Amino acid sequence: MTLDTEVSSLRQVPLFREVEPSRLKLLAFTSERVHFEPGQRFFSRGDVADAAYLILEGSAAVSIEGPQGPFRLALLGANALVGEMGILADQPRSATVTAESATTALRIDRGVFLELLAQFPQIGIAVMRELAVRLEQTNQALAQSRV
């Protein structure tokens, strides 16, 4: 895939719509396109948070281990960002993320991700909004599971 195609893909992601093309080109150049087969892990709970992943195609399940086994917190699809929480909190991964289907993602190194947030406050705001929505969804799922 060419750099211009990568930039075109990134322009489709709501998180990056406000970012100028030259910055997106730099992001595409400094990031790595990775592929996951169904069942393959992006990362496991407790791993070092060394990168965030932007899902370009496919889907990934976010889960934690519960008393009765794995508990799915979310199913994320195209244009979703995953792995950012550990970077923002400067903590190990809080959940396991596994490809649900064949998935292509852009692996954004921790330093590049933090630099993006520093240079583009609107991306930071969009990430905060997404985290707030996920927290609310998780709260709802937990409340329903206790019924």
C-alpha cells in the first residue's frame, strides 16, 4: 500500500479529519500496518503499553478475565482506536484485545501517539470523548451483568 493510500485511509477516520495531510503522511510513514488473524491477540492485559492501534479493517474484542472466564467489554470495528488507555495512564494494559475477524490495523508507537496529542488538541478531545463513551458502555454492561 502506498503512502498516499495510507493518508487517504487516515482521512476517513473521524479522529484525524482535522489533521493536515502533511501530518497524516508523517503519521502513516512512522506507523506500521499490521495484520491479525481471527483469535490473534493485539496485546494481553498486563503487557507494556507501547503502542495504540487504529483498526482499519475487521474487528477486535476487548475483554478481561472474570470469575466465570473472559468477559467481553467491547467489540470494536473500523476506525476505532484501541490501546490508548495504557499510554495515557502510563500503566500496563488493562484488558486483552483479540482480533474477532481478519483485522488490519495501524500500529502507532507510544511516542508518536503522545506527540499527536500534544500537537493537535482536537485529537486529544476526541480521544477523551471516545473514552467517556466506552466508560459509559462498560458501566451499562456491568450493571446489566449484575441483574
